[in-house]
Amino acid sequence: MKQLTLVLFFLLSFSTLFAQKGTISGKIINQQTQEPIAESHVFIPNTTFQTYSDSLGNFSISGIPVGPWELFAAKSGFENSSKNLQVSQSRNILEGWVISESESMNWEELKDSKTKKAKEQFEARIGIDPKGSELVLINPEALVFFEKEDANEVWVDLSDVLLVQNLNTGYLISMRLRRPLDLSKPFEDGDLLLSFLEMDLGSVDEKKLINSNRVEAYQNSPVFAIRKLIGDRPDQIKVNATDQEGAFILQAKSPIEIKKSNQGYRSLAFDGEGIEIRTNGSPVYPELLKTQGFIGSGHPFKTLPLDFDYDQAIALDEVDRSLEAMQERVFLHTDKDVYLMGEELYFKAYLMLGNPLLVEEASKVLHIEIVDPTGYSMLHKVYPLENGLSSGAIFLGPELNTKDFIVKAYTLWGSNYGADFEYYKPIQVMSSLWEIGQSQIEPKSEGIVVFSDKQVYHSQDSITLNVIVNNQKGSIAAANLSLAVVQGNGIQKMNASDDLLINFLKFKPEFGHIDSSGFDFQKEYGLTLKGKINDSLPQINKAKVEVMIDGFMDRRELNPDFAGEFLLEGLHKEGEFSVLVKATSPDGRIPLRNIDLELLSPGNQFDFSHYDFGKVHPLSKRPLGVDSLISEYLKVREGEILLDEVEVEDVKEENFGAMPYGRAERTYEMDGVYLSGDTQQFIYSFANRTGFRVGGIPPMIINARGAVGGPPLILLNGAPITPVSGPTLGSDGGQAQYRALQSINVFNIKKIEVIKSVVPAYGDAGKYGVINIITKTGTEMAADINTYQEFKLVGLEKLRKGAKTEFESDNPTIYWNPNLGISSSQTSATIKFKLPENPGPFWVIVNGVNSSGEPVSGRFLMNQKSLGGN
């Protein structure tokens, strides 16, 4: 294990917290209509800083280094617009950014016979080699070529943003043109407006290769040459501050010659005696810098963004990727130790790495389980890890009815190293109020100082606390913290040794010799689900498994192993979602029905017998909220009925007599139609085949008759399942239709009869036609094994970052803040909250990391003098 200073936030959390950066926000307005413009692309050229305006025209871009920048707004059908801004650390607001609709050009679009040559000419100009593999043009259809009247000139413009992938540097690059360009003339710097976006890279090896390519590209760039010159030639090159924050003047005699034996002659040139640069060496106005001899010069898609972090990239390129450096451990700070059933457990998680420089390659999924003392998992939730941090709340429901539990937190990758790399914390969940026996917790602090505005507080007093953080040298430091304020009966001695981050890190698990070939889990960048076929079948590893995730857009074919297990990896799902699974024997004839699907979890065994759960004395008083929770829970449990599988009768003839609509205009057989079992997918597939329109949320089938159109009447085997009376005032026809279709097993549909014309026999409900769904007989259903099992799952929970100040009167937690930040310009953080009635002594518990990467923690007992009514 590395030393304590090698904590994750050394690198990334504090680069965003303490660097001098600002935020630009504003609103995009249509000059002609004065209406807001949605989906306008707002970006700083040649950087990764970009966003799109929302439905109200609002946008915001944060994390921009202070200094002068040119900001662009672009949207198809509008003129490009730009603003020159001096970004400061405060919020920079553009109240109303007005852009104009573009005028149509009276140019003749190029004929197909000339378009191919013009496209090749344009690609060559921007550095795309059709035989190369580095640059990939994603949407060439966005290119539009024109020919001016009475002139032999070919011009290029864009109908939409042009997208290019640089597979060498891992960027997806968006290109817009400042204006239409003449292909017969060289492109000038500034003609192409580029914005960079990180591509989604999968494996660690791919990330390492991309990072090495970026380092190499940067070391052959003019920006790197400028940085080297400043350090190597202080007698010839001078850098002076300007009146603009974040900008400097590099003064030298132009041109500046750079001679390197292995790279040939290079030079930098500019007009006048100097050029304006940023703190990282990049020019403020790139078009004013003239270069010669640099690889990729004149090929804009082979460059790196101006905000590329070379210092981090070179450190990552040279870092040791041993198993020791790549290890992961989780520390969890909860608001307290003892909870009342029905409360929420608030937490903040810190991911500790063997080497914090590997944060970009660290796991992105945090697992939290609540297990009983035997190790049985009662709850299993997953949260996103952002820069190694996560925070949230877990509802402690009536299923937790045995009092003693352990909160278990881990990443799957960290679990490869053994149980000691997982985090365990004992808690208790009470069904009535309680008293805690004699506490032996002692105040403790390392790197944290807390000042209160008074020594004694009374019922419902307002309180102000100031938190100061020091580093190991004793200086005031910036920090990223979590803070809980808990009444004396909210924590007890069972957690006194490891509720502080500094205590947790003092225990260093034995690493020993570990071979990564024995690791069961990969790093999770998205959720991983584990499935298992429990049917008895020879050669189960050759079974066929089809999976569809949240509808039919994400469809996968998987191969189980010899135990019938398979993995669904890389799921980026939040909240509730569904997975449909169909498995068959290797020959596809026998359906496999006995399938389990759940979140993947490690099987590490941990001995909980040594845990002291403390002495908590239940009281007879049970809050009404707990009573109602328990009673509702028991009702559900008692009302659970195991339903036998219902089989459709073998004999079911289509004998519902002559229909009022007579003979159907069209009949659609469902044999061979691809279905997932999802109602929405069925609606869209059916509408596409029959010419109906789909609209609304949830989607509704609409017969576009007349000026507006409306929903057809839907029958099931001749009986209406949507209202015959038609829509009434205030009713929602879309909801009614969707619920009706949702009640039908789409795999049981044999054919569908469609009448698009008016059917007077059904009155007002028939004015938009009729759809009659005819289902199969039992024999036909038995022959159809195209059935999926649906699994309802919950994906990543949303992070909770704000402070929580309002709790129930019985809750010992008074204040909780998972993201208490102290910036480099502050000496302390101030928090304010209100005490409950009869507060008594209370604890202030702080955990976090300072800007030097050092863990800091403190546990402070306050308001002790209020005991005995003083």
C-alpha cells in the first residue's frame, strides 16, 4: 500500500476544486422571433468546452480556465455567432445572446458527377486519407458542395455539424465552418471551428495506448515547443503578465528556430515582438502563430484540444500499472450508527487507489449491500463513482427487522484482492425508540478544527460552525469533506475505531502475491448483471441466450459457461429498467425457463462474529410512521399468493360470429414478425407495417384521418378493450389504449384485422377505424417458444450531493453534508443549521481529504455544558 498521501483526490478532485476556473452561462434567442432557441451548439473552438442549449434556450459551461476566450453559438438554419469573453472565477452571464436565421444562398448545388471529386479534395485539405485508418468521417452527408454562377469555383458548406473520429488520439471532433469555403484556395486558421469530445474507451489497454498517442502528439506540437523554450532559453524568451487574468505575453525575436537532429528544422513565428499565450503555453489567438516543420501542421483533426492536460497525461504514461498500484478500497462515512426503521441512511464514499494517478482507469460503479451478521444480503444497491466519489441515501424499510446489520461497500475490482479490501460497518435498525448505554467514544482530530459560535445551545437554537483544515505542515489547506452532526444517542462505541478516514487508512491489508489471472471481476465502467440457467441440460455451455435491455434497441446474444452462467456488462442504466431473456437448447427446440438474473456480487467470506453491536435499550414508544410501515409490509406478505401457470385452453375457435365491420380491409399475420414482448416496440412495429401514425407519451396508435386524426377502436377477439363511447372531456385516450395493449401477451397474437375507414356500427368510437386483435389457440401457443422472461431491475441510483438539514423530530441526525468544500481562496467552511428540541450534547463528525492529498478526520463533542439544564 502506498503512503497515506497517495489518496485519490490528490489528482483530480482538487484540480477542479482549487484551480482558477469559471462558468459561462446564458440564453440563446432568435433575433427574428425573439423566442428561445433549443439545441444550439455552444462551444469554445479547439477545446473540449461545449454544451447545447435546453428547451428554454439556456446553457452553462463550467470548468473553464480564467482568461480570454471566444465563445461560439451554432445551429443549422442560423448564422454562426461569437462572443469574446474574459472568463473570471465568478459566474459569467450572457443575458440574451441573439442569433439570426441564415439567408438562403442563390448558388447551384454541385451535380453528382462533380461531388465525388469535390469531397476528395475537401478531405485531402483537412488531412483525411481515404486509405488511412486514423481519421474516420462519420457523416459525410453533412457536406454540401456548390458552384457559383458564372464562375468555375467549387465551394463547400455544411448542412449540419460534421463529425470526425480520431482513432489515434481518442477524440470525437465536431466541425463547423465559420463561413462557406472556396476549395480552390487554402483554408485559413480560424476557418474551421472544432470542438473535442472524449470517445468512450473500453479496456484499460486501449486507454493506455490512447494516452501514449496523445503524449507523443503533444510532444510534437507547437504548444510543447513554447513550453520548452520558456524553460530552456530564459535569456532569449521572456514572459510578462498582461492586464487580462490568465493571459501572458511571450516576447522573443521572430522567427524562433528550433533545431532537433531527429525531427529536422522547426520554427515558430508571429508578427510584432510577442504573442499572447495562456498558462499552459497555448496561444490565445492560434491564427497569429505561424509554424513550420511540425508533424500534423495544417491537419486540424490531428491536433489536440487547447485545454489538453499534458502534465496528467505524461504522469499516466509513465505510471506503474502493477496490481499494487491498481488496487481499490472504499471508505464509507455514514451520518450515524443507529437508525429508526423507515429512516434513510446517508453516506459519502471515498475510493482509495494504490496510485491516484489511475483515477481515470478506476471503477465507476460503487456497490453497497446491507447484510445480516451471517453475511446474507438484505439490500444491494449500486451508485455511480464520479472522480472516486459517491453519495446517496438508502431507505431502511421494514424488511430489516432483526436489528443488527453490516453495511458492506466495495467495487468488484477491489473485491478481487480479498475481503480486507471491502468495507464493513456495523449498524443497528430499531423498530422503536431507544437509549444507548454508557459511551466510551473519545473526541479525536487530525487535520480538522471546528469552531462554534457559542458554548451552550438550547432548544431550537440556530447554530453556526466553522471548519478549518490543516495539512501536515500546519498550514491552512483547501479540502473536500463530508460532515455529520448527530445527537449523542446516534453513535456509539461499536464504530469508534473506524468511523474516521485516518483510522481506516492506518489498517493496511496484507497484499501478498496475487496473480491477476485468478481475478474473477473486471473493472466496472457500467453495471454488470449475472445470469444463470438452472435447467438441467447436457452441454449447457452451448445453449442459446438472447437478451433485450429496456426494449428492443439493445439486443445481445450471449454464450453461457459450463455452469450455465452468463454476464451482461457495461449497462448504463439509472432507476428502474427491464431485461428480457430467452434461452433455448443448442438446437433451438427446447425452451429453458428456469433463469436467474441479478447484480453481480463477490463471494468473499468475512467473519462478523467479532463485531460488537453495542448496548442499545429499546423503549416501548414506537412512532406512528414505523407502525404503519410494518403493518403495510405484513399485509403484503400475508396477501402474497403463488399463482399457478395459467394455460390457454387447447380448443378455442375463432367463433365470435360476423363482425359489425363485415370483412376486414387488411389482415396482418404475425408469423415471422420480430417481437421483444415490449408494448412500445409492438406499437411502433405495428404502426410501421400498417401505415398508422404513433404519437404522444405513452405512444398511441393514431389513424390520421381528417385534419387531426384520432385513435382507432381496439377489439380483442371481437370484444372492445378501449372505450366504445369515445374520448370524453378530460380523459386520456393514449393512457387507456396503452393500458389495453399492455394487457395482451404479444406472443399470443395470431393475426390482426384492420379497418381504416369509418365503422358506423361502433358510433363515435368507430370514426377512426377498428383494429381487431385475434389471439392463438392453446396448441398454437405451445408450439411457439419465442417467449421471453422479463426481469424488473433497478440500476444506478442518482447521487445526492446537497446538504440535508430537515429531519424528523425523532431522528438523531441534525445535519448532513456529503460535499462540504473549502476552496483555495477560503480559510474555512461555514455551516448553519437549527437544533431540535432538547438537543443535549451532539457530535460533529468530519471526514475528507485536503488539497495535499492527505486524509483528515475529526470527531468533536459539543454542547456538553447543557447537561443538567445548564
